[in-house]
Amino acid sequence: MEYVYGALLLHSAGQKVDEKNLKKVIEGAGIEVDDGRIKSLVSGLKDLNIEEVLKNAASMSVAAPAAAHAEAPKKKEEKKEEKKEEKAEASQEEAMEGLSALFG
């Protein structure tokens, strides 16, 4: 997890998230560096828009409690619309789960 935190710190500081910078951050935190993990993380983040991922993660954390407070049974038409929304939310959740594997 420290490697992901380091990458996020670099991103928020406006620094390039590369092996050299990430290694400096990890060493600066007093953590023993695993070059393989750094290479893997940087490779996984290379084609990823970190800002977009952070925005999606924030919107998903807001959507989850709203879904938990759903109203009592609805008409058939409303249920169909709700199922469509749930599928869209599920696909976003699956995408975030896949993304979390990169940070694992």
C-alpha cells in the first residue's frame, strides 16, 4: 500500500510518477524498496489517468450510501429503471475492483 500512497503523493505534488521518483519517496519514508513492485506499479499506472480514477472513486463512495437508503417497493416501471442503474453502478464497481488489483 505504501507504493500506492507514494504514487498518489507524487501525483498530488505535480511530480512525474516514475520509478526514480517513487523510489525516492519510498526510501524517504524509511521503507525498504522492492524494485519489482515499483516497476509493476509504474507500469500499471502508465496509461492511467489518475485524476479521473480519483474522481470516479469519490463518486462511487457517495453513490453507495444512497443505494443503501432506497425506498420501499416501487412500481414495475421504476424497478426496471432501477435495475438499469444498478447494472451501470455494478460495472463501475467492477472497473474499480480491477483497478485496485494494480495497487495490490
